[in-house]
Amino acid sequence: MRMPEPDAKTIARRARIARDLRRIVPGDGVIVDEDGLRAYECDGLSAYRQPPLIVALPSTTEQVSRVLRYCHENAVKIVPRGAGTSLSGGALPLADAVTLGLGKFNRILDIDLANRCVVAQPGVTNLAITQAVQAEGFYYAPDPSSQIACSIGGNVAENAGGVHCLKYGLTTNNLLGLEMVLMTGEVLRLGGKHLDAGDYDLMGVITGSEGLLGVITEVTVRILRAPETARVVLMGFPDNESAAATVAAIIAAGIIPAGLEMMDRPAIHAAEDFVHADYPLDVEALLICELDGPEAEVTHRIEQVESLARHHGVKTLRVSASDAERALFWAGRKAAFPAVGRISPDYYCMDGTIPRHALPTVLSRMAAMASHYGLRVANVFHAGDGNLHPLILFDANTPGELERAEQFGADILKLCVEVGGVLTGEHGVGVEKRDLMGEMFSEIDLMQQQRLKCAFDPGQLLNPGKVFPTLHRCAELGQMRMSGGSMPFPEIPRF
């Protein structure tokens, strides 16, 4: 859908802001033309589109600092943007805000093997960090499926995980230091190359803050020595319940796999048709379990996993015989999202986390929901830590299907909370889950969270419209008032 042209007042304001920003970011670093802005009008959650007022593309921390200080002093809203792979609308622009693109921050600044860390700019892709150190036998553990494209700064903003987060943790568990710029332009450094600090855990506050507290300009991450041995057990089950019970049994036995992923029948067939990973096609559910460590330990753990799988009725079972075969098994899983895109005009990717014991119940109720809404769903998720990624298949060109897909997704997230889980595991809240925050938090909870934002951004200029269903003025929050003075957010345009 073509957006309406901005009015004369907005055009005049844009011209003034663009002129001022060009004094800070020279050359082609400020974009105002319609075609240029269109490239930034959405992120990975492309059901929502909104051209920004202006795009600024700084290349140094000093430029970021000056842009933020200018916006602070002139009450200009600003939306930070990394690679644009967000799946929650976290980087969705606003019509009256500057989008601050960090794509030029794309260099690895330091590789320190002695301290087992890498210092990188936020625009460096996740996979590039591993590629920079793998020749020396190291790697960066968090590995989202989009690791070839997603940026490390965005990983921090959303606290991204990946297929190996069960054993090695999310971004927050592998983060050592940050450089960030506050809305006032002040540059703040947190942590460093050491493992921990003795003061307030501000890095914990920043990680997963979705661009609401500051703009990250440098990241220091921990790298790990590649394991001696890594092998994958590929297990096919006659039903989802048997596969889910096997997941619970593996964890209950004290086994912590490097990765433990699950795919249902639609996802299996889509991935196999796309990647040809040699997946079994006569099963309803597939578990991909990677064990790593010393060879003797891996061999023993594989025997344990095989025994547990047989006890729960496994139909097919294979163990990777080489690193190439192990990589092929993972290739199907990591390509599941684009694979599903080949069998449906559109799909809506959800992200919620549940207790492992609730997997059979949730999968069964999702199947009932799919029947109710008349939409197909493909499930592919991090089974070991209960992080679900249902892919709801629909056609946006069919009247009403997008709305049904959104309601289906909302019902899935409400179910996650109902069984003791949370609204998001790694994709963030953004605009997608913003209006569902009340399902998980009380009004008092949300106001307390907003007080934290006020400490960093009292003018509410950083990424407004995200996370909070109602944005209260900081002065009001300081007086502990419970009603009045709030600012409801406008509807987000969709295509």
C-alpha cells in the first residue's frame, strides 16, 4: 500500500533536520528521497510498513553522539536500526522520526585470543565473528538462524540465541563489554575484556532493551575453543508428543546437548525439499540433538540419548558419521524459515517460550487453533529451552487472512503465558507483542519498567512506540500516579 505524501509542515521540518544532520554526517550519509527511504520502511516483520522521516547513516561513534545530541536538543525522535532482520517490528520506522542506520559500523576492531574475545562494531554480522577466528580453532557460540545476515549489535538489542544457546547461553551470557551512546550524546563504556565487573549490571539492563535506552557502537564478545568432537543424533518420531517427551527425558537425565531442536511434519518436508538434508519423510516430528566435548564423553552421551529415544518410541535414528553430514543435518534446520517461504505466499513467525514439560500440551492446542482459524502452521523451535517459533502460513492477498494470522499468533503467545512461559525468547517485543504485554505484566510492572527507560531517555525520544502499550510521561511516573497523562500509540500501517 502506498503511503500518503507528507504534509507541508512535515516537509519543512524534514528539510531543516536534514540540513542540520548533513553538517554532522557528510556525503551520502543523510537520505530524504522517497526511493531511498523505501529501503528502510520495514524490518523482517514485513507486514508493517512505514517510511521514516529521514535516514542518517553515521560512520563513527562521534557522529552518532552528535546526531543523538542534536535530536535530544531539538526533541526529534530517533529509531536505531541494524541489519533490519528484526522479527518483532523492533526497527520499524516512524513517520516523524529519524532512522539511525548502523550499517557502516561493519569492522572487527580486535581479535584477542589470549583473552578469548573479539571487539567488533555493531554492524558486523554474527557469522563473521566465527569466520574471523575459526582458523585458530575458536568460534562465537550464539548462532541465530539468520546469523549470515543479522548484526551483532542487533543480537545485543534483542538478546538473540540460536540453536546452541541451550548449552552455551544467549547473547547476554557471551557478552563482555559495550560502548553505547546515550540520548544526550554521552558515550558510555560498560565492561571490557574481563569476565565480570563489581558494580551494577548495566550490561544486563542494556542487553535485550530493543534500542529504547541507547545506541550501541561497539561490542566485546567472548569466543570459545571449538570442541574436540561434535556429533548429531537425528531422531524421527511417530508423533509430536513422543518427541517432546524425549526432550524432557534427555534434560532430566542430566544431559545438556549443545543443541536440541525440533521440527514437525510440515517443517520437515519443507526443509528437505529445499536443502535435501536427508531427513526422514515418514515421521511426524524430528529431533536434532548435538553432543559435543571429548570423544569418549560424546560417545557415552550418544548411547544415553539413543536409549531414551527408543524408550519413547523413536521411529528412525541416525548419528552423523562426519562433520560434513553433521553440517548437512543442521543446514536443513537453519534453512527452515526460507524453506517454509517456498510453500506459502506469506508466513508469520512467532516467538514465545514455555516450560519444557508443557510442550505436548502447547503443540496439541496449537493444532486445534490452526483448525479453528483455517490456517496451516509449521513448527520449528529450540526444544531444549522451550523457545517456540511457530510459522503461521497465510496469503496476504486473500481478504482476512493476515488478520486471522495475527489473531492466531496472539492466541499462541497468550497460551505461552498461560502455561507459565513468556511472550518472547529472542525476537523481542517491538510492535508485534506490544499490546500483549498486559497478558504478562500488571500496570504497576509496566510503569516500573518505564521508570528505567526514563532514567536513560527522559524525553522518550529513543524508539518510541515499541514494547510499552501505553507510554506514560516521566514526570507522571516520578509521582507514582496510576492514571491520566498517558500517550496512546497510533496504529501501525500495514501493506
